[in-house]
Amino acid sequence: MTLMSRLLRLRSHISLSILFACAAALATIASPAGALANSLTICKQTNPADPSGTTHFNFTGANGFPASSGSGFNQLYLSGQLSLPLTDSTSNPAKCRVFNLTNHDQFNKITESTPPPGWSLSNVTCTHVKSAVTISGATASVDVADPNVTCTFVNSCAAARQDLSTGVKPWQVTIPSGTTGATTAVGPNSNWASQSPASAGGGPFPAGTSWIQPGNSSTLTAQAGGTYTYRLRFSVLCPTTVRGWFAADNTAVLTIDSNVMPCNGNTNNNCFLQANVTSFGPWPVAPGGHVITVQVRNLPNSLTGLLAHITLP
């Protein structure tokens, strides 16, 4: 083979290589779906978690296209606002929604709207490697260049502490005859508990906490035998817990939602003794209204009363 033949053959190989490279590049340009097969995932987490799964946080989205184009964020993905309900953290720590950006605008903004009462946005984070991400206040701006970018919006509950104790809040009592009325704070009988339980550190009752009895007399008065049902209603804006301790003359069972706690000393009708002060909780409390019910059983023609120190969170 002459030198000229070899040169012509080499040039033919080089030309074919260039043609194949150009064809591959043109195929990529003509079919960009592989490069744009990306997604954006938005997740909601709360602190603490909402065991009821009923608290909703709303978001709005935007991209670079106006609504009139038909390719705007809302037109592609939403009907109104994006709503992400919470779920129980023990089964699913975050509620997420995935937006498929394939062949659509890769630049999107997600903004959390004003959260429900009691909640505040505490953090926004996005997982990414190549994508351009900017977080400003309640808005995450993401130009997706990774297969997926996940942004997590974290909200915290700022529910105020509540003291629901007897002597602090206006408890109601239904007496055995069926009449419901107010209760009155009284000093403890000589046999009744007069200190906080050891489980709560002992010492005097917390400020405001006291024994209460039926009627409007601050002097201890013997009452008829039967069941005295004490109640207190309360509400919370976001998930929290309730805990405390209680005692009663003669026996008692405390109920909050589905949680039930019988008092120590019920068997011997001496739930009122210092040694029998009964602690409970923490029990989870979901947003909304709740009722504390304590059913106190009194022996005939004897003193009766209720002592309860209950707080949240």
C-alpha cells in the first residue's frame, strides 16, 4: 500500500468519527428529555409532629412562564394552592409531594403561605449537588440540574404553657343529684395531701394549685355519698402534651381524651393520702378542644374534694 493510500484511508476513518460524534450531539439536541428528566420534591416537617394528621400548611409555586402561556407552575401542577397535610412522625416523618419537571421549566419557586395559628416557619433546607438553590425567608428558589432536589420546610409550634390546675382554672362539678355548678378552693383536711408528690420534686403545691370542693363555701363541709364529676375544658392550637398529678376524697379516676388514670388508694377509699397522690403523663394532645374529667366517689356524709395539678406542655 502506497503512502498516499494510507493517508486517504486514515482521513476516511477520521471523517467517520467526526460524523458519528456530530450525529450523537444532534440526537441529544433533538431529544432533550434525558437531560430534563428531573423532579422537585417538597416536604413538610413539624416540631412536634401532629399525631392527628389534620394540620395543613399551604404553599404557592411559580416558574418563569406566565399563566397565559399554559406552562406556568399552577397550570402545570396545581389547582389553587398546594396543601400538604401532616402525618404521624412514628409512621412517616414528612409528607412530601413530587413535581415532575421533565420537558418543563427547571427554575421554580416554592413559598410557604402564612402558617396556621400557633405555628411558625423555623427552617428550610434543600438537598442538591449541581442545582442552583437560593433560600430567602419562606421561599426556596431552585434551578434543578440534579435528577431530584428535595426541599423540606420545617415548622415549630409555639403553643403557650397552660396551667389547668384546680384552684387556678374554674372547674365545674356535677353532684350526685345531677346539678352542675362551680367549685371552691379550700385548704386541705388534716388527712389530705398537703405537698407535691416526690415524683414532682415534693415541697409545697405550685402557686395557685389547691384542693377544691363542691359548692361556694371555703369551709370544708360534709357532702352526700355518690359520684361527683369534675370537668374542665381546654383547647390547644398545635400538638403538645399534658401531664400532672392528682388526689381525691375518697376515690377518683381521671380521663383526658382516651387516656385513663385511676388514683392510687382507690381500693381502700383513701386516694386523698399524701402517699397516694398519683402522677400521669406526658400524654399527647392534638390541636382542638379537650375535656378533663375526674370522677370522684364519696362515702356517705363525709368530706370530699379534688386536688389536681395539670399543665401543658
